[in-house]
Amino acid sequence: MTEVLVQPLRKRRAEPPEVRREQLITATITCIARNGMSATTMAEVTKEAGLSQGIVNLHFESKEKLLIATLRTIADEYNSGQQKILTSSVHTAVADKIQALLDFDFSPRVTRKDKLAVWFAFWGEAKSRPTYQHICSASDIATDAAIRSLFQQAIDEGGYRGISAELLAQGYTALIDGLWLDLLIAPRRFTRKRAKQIATLYLANALPQHIEPPGD
């Protein structure tokens, strides 16, 4: 009689908590971008991530906590990327840092449609959700302070007169937000290249010694 060897069932490898959290946040970004925030459910997120309902409950306990973690992740990712540019040992000249900032703000990483959709979705809820408003506002304050400091360095270095670093930074961030929104709602007629040209022209008019006008 032939002996039949039964192979033991392989258990699914347990991933570290931070890996599971990242998988769930990535899935949440996809779901919000596809269906909107209100229509995104814990069940849909776990299905998108290929995980069980128990996993998401274990790591986040509720949809609200998952959404807050997702918003923090997006805000922190942008702010850390910006900070790397401003403190870079590669881009040491002020002009190089400004150019690197423009490149970053219109990079595929920052202007991914799903992340833009999620960021604006949270902003739409911020007025009625104090926690969202706090996170978004804290991110904006950090961004504005970093950009204002960079522009002040350019103003001092170039000897520009009649220019306020604060107003220049506020105008730049407002312009960026508007251009990102255009990229989100009209991607076929409005490109990253076009958006970057507009932002470059804005800074070239204010800081001509540091940024050249965009080409056609």
C-alpha cells in the first residue's frame, strides 16, 4: 500500500504591524479616491488591501481612526519631502532649492491623482471635523513657514526691494493649491508641465535673479 504524505498547511506569514498599517492606509487612499470619503467603508478597505476585517479593527478600531491616520500620512509625506529639499546638502544654493521645490511640487509623486483626491476630500470635511482641520492647518502652517524662510533668503541674497517673503509664500501656496485642483478635475486639458510653467512664471517675476521664466 502506498503511503500518502500529507503536507501541512502553510500559515499566512504574519507581517509586522507597521506593514499592515501601511497596507490599510494605501487601500484607504485608493478607496477614497475611487468612491469618496463617505462611501468608503472598513469592509471595502480590507477587501482592497486583501486583508480580513479583524486586521483593520485590530490596528485602527474605527473608520474615523483609519481616516485620521491616512490624513496624517499624506500630510507628513509631503512635509518631510519638502523639508529634505530645504535642508539638502546637494541643493545648497538658494536658487537650486527654489528650483528643487518647484520640481517637487509638480512631481508625479506629489501630483498623483489619488493623493490629490484624498487631500481635497479631507479639506472638504475639515470645516465640520475639528481633527481634520487641525491636521490640515498644521501642515499648511509648516509648509508656509518653510517656504517663507526660503523666499526670505532669496530676497536678502538678491537685494530685492518692495517684496514681502510672507506675501510671496502665501501667494505661492495658494497658487499651488489651485493648480493641484486643476490637475485633479481637468487632467486631460491641464498638464503637470503647464502647471509648473505657471508657478515658475510667478516666482520668476518676483525673484528674477533666482528663477528664469519658463520656456514654451
